[in-house]
Amino acid sequence: MLAFVVLLAIAFDYTNGFHDTANSIATSVATRALSPGQAILMATAFNFIGAFAGTAVAKTIGSGLVDDQTTTQAIIAAALIGAISWNMITWQQGLPSSSSHALIGGLLGATIIGAGVGALKIDGIVNKVLIPMITSPLAGFAIAFTLMLAIYWVFRSRRRKPMAARFRRLQVGSAAFMAFAHGSNDAQKTMGIITLALFSAGLIPDVTVPTWVIVVSATALSAGTAVGGWRIMKTMGQRVAKLEPVHGFAAETTAASILFATAHFGMPVSTTQVISGSIMGVGASQGARAVRWGVARRILYAWILTIPAAGILAALAWVVLNAIGAQ
């Protein structure tokens, strides 16, 4: 059962990679700062490197949201099945939902049905998940909007064409920073769930991430990133707002900074939500009509649905696993 859980975790990490590739490279591809091939190669490399930046988020997933003493292999397996299922549904629809929140929703749903509501750590859920879930995309919108206004003011007397070329070069760096931040944040979720499974099986004394788990998680995320997520990339890069290199630079710099900061404090925020909020912020700096609010509304619906939907799918998975005697 432990081997099955680890394989499921690797599969989730892989789907996270191709599902969230758009988060780190869509804007640089949309503005033609990088070709799709160059962007994916760079994102793959920096996703891998970023995974070694810390383990604070992994510890939150492993022991900060549910009681690790009551967690079984069946609960973890069901959580992963729910998360993977929701990832595939939203990927098929081209919706940039959050893989992070799919995993969290799956873990909460499976825990509630498998161990009871009492196994939830409410303080951790509120402080590490719910509050950052609301504030991080809003911060992305506000900071990106303000950064764009500052850039407009500083370079107000410069000619547009030379500045576009300059920001296209700068965007290569911001895209690399975004990919690094994505790796530092998202790979840790899989590290946390594998570590929780190892602790539940009695193979490690506490929920501390082993080195081999970091390597496996980084590799699976990078492999998924290399495949690419073209459906979601189109939504993120072309349909939310019309982007130029300066907008891509501002959105990526803002989102990567927020992700890096929240990862340091162990908050498993959504890469998708943060970059989406940032893209809307740079779009809004051009005027309210520059943002396609209908597309933004669809993204918002996916955000709202992700945790409960993944939780329900995970609960159903636990019922099936429990019926066949999986523990």
C-alpha cells in the first residue's frame, strides 16, 4: 500500500508539472520573449532547482493540516486520487485551477470521511490555507497593478519599441524566477504527502522530509513540466489580458516574489491563483476593458470549486479503497 501511495504521489507531481507549466511560462511565450520550446526547457530546469529551496511547505502538508497520528495509507491514497482526478478534469477543460488546493482538498476530504472532523487542524487550515488563498491573488493583483503604474511613470518619456525590446530581455529573467518559485512551492506539496505516508507506515520517526523524497519530487515535477500544458497556457497567456513584454515582466516578478515569500513561511498557496491575479493586475493597469472578465470569472469558479470538488472525489475514493480492504 505504501508503494502504491508513493507511485500515486509521483503521478500527482507529474500532473502538477504539466497542469501548472502555464503558470511559469505562459506570459513569456505570449509576449514572445521565449519560444515555447525554450520556455519549457528553462521552466523544467528551474522547477527542479527550486524544489531544493526549502521544506517549510512540505511540513505544513505533512503535519500542519491534519493529525498525522490518525492518517492511514488509505486516506493518503484517496487524497491523491481526488487531486489527480480534479487536475485531469480541469486540464481537459483548459481551466487553470490550483493543483495545490486540489491536493489540500483531497487530503481534507479523505481525512474527514476516514478519521473524522476531529482529525483536522483548524488553525493550520485557516492560517496556512484559507487566509493565504484569499490574500495571495489579491496581493498579486494590487502589487502587479502598482508596479505597472510605476513602470509607466518611470519610462513615460521613452519610446515604446526600444523599451519593449529591453523588457523582452528582462522577461527571460523574470520567467526563470517564476519557474524557480514554482518549483520551490509546488514540489514541496508532494514531498509533504510522501513524507506523511512514510511516517504513517512507521518508516521515519517524525514528519521530516528525507533527501531522496526531495529528489523524487523535483524530478517528477520537472518531468511533467517538460511535457507542457498547452490548453491552460492558452488561457493564461492569451485570453485573460493582452500582454506585452513589460506586462509579462511585471506579472512574473510579482507572482514569483509572493510565491517565494509564502514558501518561506510554509504557506501552500496556489501558483495558479497568484499568477492569475498578477496578470489581471497588469491588465487592469491598461484600463478595466483590457481584462477579459468573462474568462476571469471562469477561473474564479474553478478556484472556488477546487477544494470541495477534490475533497468529494477523495472521499469517494476512500469509500472504494475501504470497501476493498485497503489500509
